[in-house]
Amino acid sequence: MSDQPTPDVIISVRGLRNQFGRHVVHEDLDLDVRRGEILCVVGGSGTGKSVLDLSRFRAAPGARLSHLSFEGDRAFPAQS
């Protein structure tokens, strides 16, 4: 994946990290969802599915991301 999403990308996430204390849930996750795609996140209890979803809104405690855009528009400024 490149740093710049292509026009058919409607959701782009770069550099997502979620951590609870010393437990890292997601590390440097990059994700693109293209128009017409259906994204399904599957996993057992406690594997980070809900945390991944909440991270889109910076609602997950300890969430850090370097880039989030929706339909090409940056949703949030970069975090340090």
C-alpha cells in the first residue's frame, strides 16, 4: 500500500496503534477500504475487533494513528 490512497479508496488508515498498558493490540496497521468492498473483521473474544472499530473515531483509549481519511478527505490531523 502506498501512503496516498487511490480515488476508489473510501476509508484509509495508516499507522494505527492500540495499546492497553504493555499489551499492544494493533501495531502499525495500514488499511484501505475501496468503494464496493465489504470489510469483515473476525476474531475471538479480546482480539481487538471493537477496538479497531472505535479507533476510527479516536474513541479507543490509547489509540494512535498517523493518517485517517474518508473519501480522500483527511478526517483528523496526524498525532504524535
